[in-house]
Amino acid sequence: MSEAISDETLIQQTQAGNQQAFATLVTRYERYAFTLAFRVVKNREDAHEVTQDAFLRAFRYLPDFRGESKFSTWLYKIVYTTSLNFLRKKSPDIQSLDDENRPIQLENDGVPDASYAMEQTDRNAALQNAINHLSSGDASIITLFYLYEHTLEEICQITELTMTNAKTKLCRARQRLKVIVENSFTAELV
Amino acid sequence: MEKNFKLTNEILWDYADGFLNEEDKLRVDAYLRQNSAKQTQLDGILSEKCSFSTLPLEKPNAGFTQQVMTAWTAEQTAKKAPVNVKAIERDWVLWGIAAAFGLIIVLPFLLSPSAAPSDITLQIPEQYMPQVQVPTFDWAGFMNGASLRNFLLLTLTFMGLKLLDKYLQVRNLHLSGH
């Protein structure tokens, strides 16, 4: 029945020293946190390490959590930052998480997308695969907005982007994603 | 329907994502009412958005929560142990060494004539005054004395051992990955 307990209650119990309450929070958010870390670091083992580290940091800093944002937003910010730090440690010369050099095909308005014609299950598989082929920055913003249904304001809090930048990045990420899905669909047909 | 208004795919996505302001939203609504092709395109976009939200989440290894809690307990144990027992022990040793050094510095001053009461001469009968010897302190003897040398040697040895102990503690922490 742990799902019935609100995040706020669990946070208060954790702040009062109840470790089991934090364990419930970890269970509740482990898949979301792991998915976000996986989108950034692109490797299951690394994502596992990053997610565990992020939860430990969250536990450490939970006494400072004042509830000014949603717990999920606060947690994802920790996961996102920990993932970025992990990537920077792994590849110190990394400049950007974005794939600005990858060309985006111009869309042909009015022509139905090839992806629309796909079956739902095929589309899910293609989407999942395409997200994995996106850059870390694109994959995380797509995941936060469409999968976790966070608002643009919350995404700005997590990623520390400005509203304009976040919106532009989301738009470009979506276009790149569409190109990858369509290419994979075309490749399957050939 | 406005003649200059062109409903692009991007505007449709912004409409679906809720990024448009009220005025633009009404304009798109009006356009869609009179253009079924665009409405179909919007339906496709909404279906695409629906696909995003139904994507399965990645799953961490089994027992992930337990691993996090175990790591947390290990972290807390590593933090608490030296603070509760060893640190207090070390504090006493350091305070002892500091007190010994303080005593070495202060002791000569306590033994020196300036430490004597200033009105002591008034209590001595005048006929004995020339015979009174002013107390002096043998600084050279004190500094060169075997007991002080031994004491300093012992203190330095003790501090050396404490430094070695500290080094080994740090090395053990690194080896255990904390």
C-alpha cells in the first residue's frame, strides 16, 4: 500500500530519520531515474552506477529539500546533473551534449508521416530505438517532456536551460527523432 | 480563416504541446475547423505524442532499492565510526601533546623571578638585604637538560606514530573505495 502514501509524507518521514520511507521513494522513482540516466549516459551499467549515486546524493541532501518544486523535479535534476558529471569525468573533452551538427531534413507539410502508418507496437519499438540514437541532450529533453510529461518550466529547472533554449532544443530533438524513425522505417521497407 | 496564415507542422506541434498563446490558439482552431487535412495531421501528431507517453521505462537490475539502501548504510557507517570512537581518542592525544608543549613554554616563566610577588622585599629585614641572592633561572641548563631532550624525543616519536596512523587510515579508505 506504499503507493497510497504521498511523496510529501514519505519525504517528511525520511527527514525524521525513517530509512524505510526513503526506500519506498527509491522504489517509486527508480525506473524514471534510471531511464533518464540511461538516456544521458547510453549504457546500462553506467546508468546503474549513476542512478545509485544520484539516489545517495538525494538522501544526503533531502534534509535541505523545502518542497519549492515537485520531488520528482528535484530528483531528476540530481539524476541529470550526476549523469552529466559522469559523462564529463569519462570524457573530459566533451563540449556539448547536443547534436547540433546533425542535419535535420525539412518536412514536407501535408504529406502523412511514414511513422503514422506503422502499427502501434512497431512504432513504440522504433521510437525506443530512435531515442537511443539521439544525443544525450536531445534524448533527455524528449524523455522529460513527452514521457514524464514535465512542463517546460520544470525542464528548465532540471536542465538549467532558458525557456527559449529549452523550447528550441525540444523542437530540434523532435525533428531529429522523426528523421531517425522515418529512416529506420524506410530501411525496413527496402 | 486568415488568408496570410499558414499552418505549418511546427505550429501544429506547438499547438499540440500547448506552447501557443491564446490568440494563436484561436487562430489555429479556426483554421482546423475549415481544413480537414490539417485536422488529420493534428490527429497524427496527437497520436505520436500518445506513443511517447506510452513508451516503456527502462528497468534497473533486480534489487536496485536494496543496493541503494545498503550503499547508504555503508556510507553512514564509514562516516560515523571514526567520529564516535577514534576521533575522540585522537582528540585526547592531540590535546595532551599541546598541553605538554604549552607547559614547556610556560614553566620557565613560572620559575623566573618575575613570577615572585613584587612586595617580597618589604618582608625581608633590612640587615639581611645585601645577603639575599636574587633567584635566577638556569635557562641554558634547562634547555640542554637530558630530561627535556628525552621528553621532546618522546613527543616527536609519538607524533610520528600518529602521522603514520593517519596515513594508514586514509590509505585504507581509498582502498575500500569510499
